[in-house]
Amino acid sequence: MKRLALIAIALAATTTTASAYDSGSRIDAREAAQARRIMHARRTGQLTWYESLKLETEQNRIYRMEAWAKRDGHISRAESRRIKAAQDQAARHIYQESNDGQTAYRRRVW
């Protein structure tokens, strides 16, 4: 009986740890992808320096949200949803700013 209880506790602990890691890794991967999109749009001249500054500031805010959520060791579902919503909004802002027709001064388009 003790053995069964120990196995159940170990399984629950690894499942909780894996789910916390999984949501954190998805958030980090998405942050990296959005940073690449901003850098690419800046290099190609689709973003002005001010637009890229605003977008990078938004990314820093999301990073701080994630750090605050991880302060207790894991990210709860509610925190994960808030971070995901902020990332969705940031993705829309990246798209809107890079497709608004403004171009950076003296940027070479590849």
C-alpha cells in the first residue's frame, strides 16, 4: 500500500513540474519568435526606430509579467492565460506596425 501511494505522489509531482516547464518553454519560444519578427522588420526597414522601440518595450513588459508569474516556482493557469493574451496582443501590434506603410529612413530593403 505504501508503495502505491509513493508511486502516485511521484507521478503527481513529475506531472506538475512538467506542465509548469511546458507552459514556460512555450512562453519563452513565443517571446523569441516575436523578438526575431521585430528584428527582421527593423532590418528590412518595415519598422521605424520609434515603432521598434515601442514593440521592444511591450516585449519587456511581457518578460516582466512572466518573471513575476515564475516567482513562486510555477506559472498558474490564470497567469499563463494573461501572458498568452499579452503575447497575442503584441503579435497583432507587430503585424500592424510592420504593415502600416511607414518605412525607416535610409534603410535598405532586402
